Amino acid sequence: DPTMNGSVSVNAGFRAARQLLLDIGSLGLPTSTEYVDTITPQFVADLVSHALVGARQACSRAHRELAFGLSTPVGFQSTSSTVLAAADAVRASSAAHAFLSVSKQGVAGICQTTGNRDGYMVVPPPADAQIEQQASDALESMGLPSRVLVDCTSLGGCQTPAQMAGAAAAAAARVTGGSNRVCGVLLGSFLLEGRQELTPGKALVRGMSVAEPCMDWSATEAAIEELATAVRVRRGEMPPPKKARAA
């Protein structure tokens, strides 16, 4: 619904989405999206570099079949109660499969895939990293790479931009300390901080989210710089930053 007025102009939305993805791709930047259903990827997957499957869909056979055949890394989101289910989704999507699907010609057909070995888990950012450890151990026990992406958005429990920045900083600190489990973070980011309501007759503030609360551009840049420094330290390319002395 690109006009966000209930007109549900799906065709126009797909055209706008593809044009946006093409414009971003022309800049040399990768793109990522969450696949809520299994039909939409047929229209945009060729322009997407990374995909997410939500915690509620991680147990869905249809979404696992989707992950089998995608040519991009796929992250399965998890909560404290769905860690094992998400780990099993990563395991299942890594194996070769054959299943019924819809062909590019729009008819039913048999799809065969070699599996997707680039799956991993997306976990919320607990302060003690307990879920992160549990997810890593579950993946390792299945013979899979024990890598996780830390969800610093509202879905991961960070309800304000300040909490998001704090969660990203905590993940960076674990990377600086030598943790090899963290492969990245998920941030809610837009041009302006916060979010706004869709109110009929009221003009929207350009650059502010209408979905979840977001960090602004400067806060996002600072978080990414901190994470980049943490990775350099983990690689041994630079010494750990000195801690500030207490006054």
C-alpha cells in the first residue's frame, strides 16, 4: 500500500519497491528485507542481498522451503522461548530439498534446491548474552556455524532509540572482547529519530518512521563506527580502545 491510505495498490507498490532497490543497488549498497509471506520474494528477491524470517514464521514449513531456495543469507529470528525452533530452521534450510512450488510461468512445479548454508539466527540483546550463548550452542550442536545477529530493534525489546544504541554498544563490547558469535546487529534507523502515527488529514514529517521507533542518521553512524572499531580489534588490526578514567 504505497500511498498508505487503504487503497492497497499492490502493483504500484511492487514497481516502487523494485525501483528503490535498483537505485540502491546502483550505489553499490546491499539491501535486506523481511519476508512475511512466500509470494512477495518472487517479485523482489533478485534485487535483495539478505533476508530475514520472523520468529513466528521460523516454524513454518513454507518459509523454510523459501529459505532453502534463496540465493542470499537468511536469518531466522528467535525469542527466549523459540531458540531451538529457530536453530532447527537454520539446520533444515541448509539441506538439499525437493518440494512443490509455483514456477516463473505461474504453474505448479517441482523445485529442487541444494540448500542454503548461509543461514544463521537473530537473537534479542539480553545484557548477559544468555540467549546469544544458548543460540550459539544450539547451532554448534547441529554442526552449524555458531553465528548470531543481535536484534537491537523494537522486535528485540529495544523500545527507544537510546535503548537501541545501548544494545548495539553492548554487542560491540562483546566483539571487542573477542566474541566470534556476533556476526552483526539489526538496527531501526531512519533520517529522523522516533516514529509518527498515520493520522487522516495530517501531513507526515518527511524522514520519520511510521512503523517502529528509529535511531536518527547521526546515531546510526556512531553505532556503525563503534561496531567497525570492535571488528578491527577482534581481527587484531588495532589495539582495544582505552577506557575513560573515572573523575
